[in-house]
Amino acid sequence: MTELRQRMLDAMVQRGFAQRTQETYIGAIRRMAKHYRRDPALYTPQEVQAYLLHMVKEERLSYSSMNQAACAAQFLFQTVLGHGREQFHIPFAKVPAKQPELLARAEISRLLAACTHPTRRMLLQTIYATGLRVSEACALRVSDIDSAPDRMCVRVACGKGGKGRYSILSPTLLELLRFYVRYVRPATWLFAGSSGKQPMNIELAQRAYRAACARAGIYPRAGASTLCATALPPIYWKAA
């Protein structure tokens, strides 16, 4: 599926899909191709529907996982291959909305204190103080921090759906970021990966969060997005 994969990637890049979304969609189609061992371009709607049902009944995956694969299939067959919605119907499951998991303020303090790596700790503090998504925080550039007194904001260049937005920058977070920049001296990316030339990998950020939780004796069910859900208005945010 090399040629088809490239067509799908090109279509996603053209539409401004986030890198993580591209990887998720390509991975979902790859798993479907592994299941049928045939060129995905030749699948019938019935085969796609049977695979989605297989994910839930045989693989015991969640309906959210099934819907993720359905989104990838819908993009491939309807957008890339040009099949009409009526001729190539792809079903989605109704998934009840889950209430976000919240951490107590004392737990947040313990968690941040348990993360000793300066870059990873500052990343988690930024997520908590601004309410940014993990992917948004990882992609921040040094130039995205606007400390002008009449603005005081964090610029999110590419948020969900490829849309830019701004988040409030609290004085407390600005003070911490200034100390962090003087100490770490990031070049382009505010939270760079190990090479210093690329932004921190989202998976690395999630591992840093879970490791800090384990050291702090906190066992959340969700990942670092919990900090985003728990984010407090800037006036109430304090460093650990």
C-alpha cells in the first residue's frame, strides 16, 4: 500500500492535519490491511464494516478505538479514493461522553515536585497553568510566549483542527518560564526533545507525567491531559 499510503499522507498534509492525526490514520489503515492482507483500495463497504465489528467483538477494543479506525477509513475511502458517502457508508458508534478526571491541588503539588527533570517539569507546569493540550504544549516555540504587559499570552500556532488560538499567560507562569529559559536556554522549541532540534515527543511527555505520578503516589486513569482538565484560572495557579 505504498502508493496509497503516500496519497493518503499527501491529502492529510494538504488539509493541515496534525502529525499525530496523520500517524493515527495511517496506523489504523495499516492494521486493517494486515487483517485482510489485500490492497485497501479494493475493500468493499461490507468488509470495512466487518473489520470495525471485529475490532469490538474479537479484539475487545473500545468503541472509541473503533470510531478512530472508522474516521481513518472514512477519510481514505471517501476523501482520498472519492467514493460517495451513500455508496460507501461507514458506521460510527455512539460513545457516551466521559467526565474528565480531576486531581486535587495537593496532588498537583506532589506531582510537580516529583518531576525533577527541568524541561519535563516545566512542560507539565505549563499545561496545568494554561490548560493547553499535551500536543499543543509540546509544539510551543520560545517565540510563542508573549510577555508584553498589555498582552501576556501564549500563542498556540496549531491547535485542534489546525486552528490557532491564544491562552492567558499568568505572571506566576511567566516568572517560572523566564527562570527556565535562563537555566535551560532553549533555542527554537520551548520544550525540545533529547536532540534539541525537535519538539518533545508527545509519548515522552506522557511517560514523564506517569513517572511523576508514580513517584508521587498518584494513580490516575488518564494521561497528562488530566492536567489540562484540572487547569485552574491563572489567578489561582501557584508553582509547586
